[in-house]
Amino acid sequence: MRVLVVEDDAAMADVLARGLRRESYAVDVATSGEDALWSVMEHDYDAVVLDAMIPPPDGYEVCRRMRERGRWAPVIMLTARDTVNDRVRGLDAGADDYLTKPFALAELYARLRALTRRDQVRRPAVLRAGDLSLDPGTRTVRRGETEIHLSAKEFALLHELMRRPDEILSRSYLIEHVWDFAYDGGSNVVDVYVRYLREKVDRPFGRDTIQTVRGAGYRLSTDR
């Protein structure tokens, strides 16, 4: 999943970005309202972590403009203010949740997981492809009754493939949604991790779920 962090405090932005990457999110960072609006209009994010007090436009205005322009990615508003009026202002602007600084990163992760599971059409609680299942909430993968242990990045890659079953996903798409946006697109990192996944979720079970589409990318087949 790909998340935009909007935070003008460099130290806080670094903490959030590093923490989310450890949780296997791909993370972009914006440091102003102007940069945030450009990013959300140019890219399809799964969630936005948005500080309220950023260089103009502020977080409330960014959220309001996002909604006006049809961008419906879940937004968690961050603020040092804890008054009822501030919370109401954020929610009225279109935020989905509100977190007051200081907060525990574990709580942010939990709220992100909850928000990204809300749309049950796009983000079902458990993704399935035949007897392969992936639960984003518990971060478990199973082939039938057998649990499969994946690294954080392997899990993120499989999650992206299973979100779009039977679709061909290009290497550049997977780089953007699983790795950081600025990752070198000329790298063979996608091919390497696809090979790792096949060794864990396909070959031990005699399956051919993750398929290479020559010259185009990869596809997770639901009938293999």
C-alpha cells in the first residue's frame, strides 16, 4: 500500500516515514500544503497522514480541496491541538480520523489498517485467490490451512498483486505502490521479490499463481 505523509517538521516526517516503511508501506513525503495537493492529484494513494499545521494551505484546507476534487483516499489528521472545535473542523473538512500529538506509532498503524479496510469492495478484510488467502489485519498468508511466513516487503508485494487479481501490473506500478516512489525503476528488485514469492507461495504447493507477462509485468491468476 502507498501512503502520503504530509508533515513540515523534518524529524517527525522522518520518524513517520521510517516507521511506515517498516510496516511495509510505500511512503511519499510532502512538506507543504501545495506539495500535498500536487501529490494527491498526481498519484493514487491508499491513505494520507496529514498534519493540520503545515505551510499553506493548511491541512484542513488540503483535505477540503482533496474531497472537492474527488480524491477519496482515507485521511488521518494529525495535530497538537486537542479541542473539540479542532477535531470537528478536521472531520468537517473531510478527514476520516483524528490523532493528537504526541501519539504512539502503534496506534497510527492500527488506525491506518482500520481505515484501509473500510471499503469492503476495494479492500476486503481477507483477500483470496483460490486457496491462497491474505489477511491485511493480522498480516497472515495461507495456502489452504498452511501458514506461509513472508518478509514485510514480500507481504506488501503479494498484497498488491492480490488487490488486483488477474490484472497485469507493470514493474513501474509495483515499484510505486510497494517500494518508495523515488526507487530506481531500472532495478530488478521486482523480479527478485517475485522469485522469492514464487518459492514460498507457489512452488511448494505445485501452483503457478504468480505469472510473468512478457514485456508487460506480472499477474496473479485466480485459476491456477
